Amino acid sequence: MRSKHAPEAVVHTSLGLNTLCQKLQGSTDLKILELGPARGGNIEFWSQFCSSVFVADLGASLPLPRLAEDQERTETEWKNLLGLPEGCRFDVILFWDLLNYIELTSIPSLVGYLSRFCRPGTILFSLIFDHSQMPEEITVYRIVDPSHLSYEISGPAMRACPRHQPRALTGALRGFRTSESFRLRNSVVEYLFAYEEEKSTARLS
């Protein structure tokens, strides 16, 4: 019997995950950046495609509720939060629903920092909510199979959803272009963004 304190879980079809897996098919030595919490099943799933998964649980570091619109973070602040290994280049970045909890004004500096660890073609996977409300807490995702994700929601509390629009979102994700997008029946839009622009790798102050 499930504990009353256990998160609610519901399984949804994921066209974005399925497409990502198809793109990675045949690869075995990729490097993946997981910005969600470490989940053993997820790490095991990605091991079929990659030589390593680096976990940087951004959700555990973000102040909630969402950053105020006038509170912009610098690349150096994101560096201090994430501490990614210098010189590493990732092939996939798993953002999950984190962009829903970050103001658009703070996304460019985050992407500016992450771009230092991208190579041309790096794929960024993100789920954007298109509801008027979204969960108060960041959702934990468990990979069921290449076409299904389990959404684990910590409780019933909700907050207003920013509903980032495609044009504004791609404008904030400098250096990335929209490769694929899928609107799901649960009003979540799954995006695969591809990195195209090599940015300066000058040392952060």
C-alpha cells in the first residue's frame, strides 16, 4: 500500500523521449547531463547510449517559488550552483520541466554557462507546461520505457504557470534552435533543442 506521503505518479506517452532515443540509437559513448535528481532506473536506461551520466540536480538548488522577474542570475552564479566539470562536452542535456520554474530573464545566463559544455548538435530535452496552473514543486520523472514517462508529483499544491511561448523560449535559449516539438494530450509541450553556436570559452570571473 502506497504511503500517504509518497508522491503521486501518473504515466504519460512521451513523443519527445521516443524521438530522442531514436536520434541516439546506435551510440554507446555519449555524455549526458542530467539536471534532475539521480534516479537509478533512469541512469540505467541511459547507459545503453552513453559512457557517462553527470548528475547536477538543479531543482535542489533553485529557490522556490520561482525567481522574481527582477532577480537575474549571472553565469558565475550558475557555475557555483552546478559546478560542471571543466573541459567536458555533453551530447544531451536533460532539462525536464525546470525551465517552467525559471524566469525568462534568467534563462540566457544559464544557457550561456551550459553552452560552454556543449558541442554542435548537443540536444536539450525540455517539457514546457501549457496550463494556467502547474505543480508547486518540480516534478520527478521516471523513464518507464522509450515512449513513456512517469510523472511523480509531490502533492496537490499548485502555482501559476508562466506558459513560456515558443518564440520567447527560443529567444532565451541562445545558440539553440528548435529541432522537434510535440504537444501532448496533457497540455505539455516536449521540446528537443539542438545547439548550433560555438560560444566563447573564456574563464568566468
